[in-house]
Amino acid sequence: MVTAIVLINSDVHKVPETAQALADLEHVSEVYSVSGEYDLVALVRVAEHEQLADVVTAEIARIPSITATQTLIAFRAYSRHDLDSLFSIGFADAD
């Protein structure tokens, strides 16, 4: 599984519509409206690197209200939520 973080600038008057168009794409798992240099952040998950190029250039970049993108490819995922779930498997909390 390849995960990419796509940083997106869009027409500021169409951020909600752009976010929904992104969320409707098959390989986009999450979309966040954010403050700062970018308007939106999308998480893309695909099976192979070749698919990533298609999703970013043929799907995301073709949404008319998107003005620019920057794609970051994730090497590893670190998550407190994943660690918490590992340690809580089958054990009741001791009070």
C-alpha cells in the first residue's frame, strides 16, 4: 500500500465543493480543510506507485477549482492510535 499526502491550493470561494469532489474520488481516503499555506490536505492510498501518478495527475489535478498541488509520499506510518489498539487487545482495563 502506498500512501501519499497531497497538499492542495484551490479557489478560496470553492473550498467546500473542492473538498467534496476530492472525497468522492475512489483512492482518496480523507480530506481536510486546513489553515496556512494550503487550503486542503488529501490522503491518497493506492496499491502501487503507478496508480499514484494517475490519481494525482488524471483525477486530482483535473478538478477545475484546484490551482496547485504538492504530493508527499509516506515511507512509514506512525500513529498513537495504532499503538493503543495493539496494547488493548483482549485485556480489560485494571482499576
